[in-house]
Amino acid sequence: MRLFGKSKEQKIAEFKEKQSTLNGKELKKLLTFFKENRDEIEKRTGKRPDIDDTTKLFMQKILNVWLSEGKDIDDEKFWNAVDYNKQFDYPIEYYER
């Protein structure tokens, strides 16, 4: 039993939680920027460009985690949501077949 303060493990866990929240906010800003850029190009040219490599790589990591957890994900539905930056608007069950 600790009388004073938090244990080292608790401090590390809190720090990791805080960092993941900050990283998530920054990532959301970045993905929004890329989506707005694709929207602008689509408006000018009439054709929607492919998803940029940075977004593809990050979202592929998320998709791989879900697949490793045994989720049966509908790829087309998932990547369509990513294209319009709505991948975090739905629960994971939305993407399952």
C-alpha cells in the first residue's frame, strides 16, 4: 500500500493515455486536412483523387489490428469511410460484414 503519491506504473499509464489522446487529436487534424485537399481537387477537376499514402498507411494499421482481433471487416465500406474522413464516426460493428 502506497501512502504518498502514485506508483510509477500509474504515472506511466496516465502519461501514455494523455499522449494517445493528444496524438489522436493531431491525427484527426491531419486526416481532415488531407480529406479537404481531396475535396478541393475533386471540385476543381471533377474527379476525386486517390487517398494519400500517409492516410492509407495509418488506416491500414488500424484495419490490420481489427482483422487480428478476428473482426470480419468489409473493405469497401471501410475505405469509402476513410476517403471522406468518416472512419471514426461509426463503431467498428458498422464495418463488419
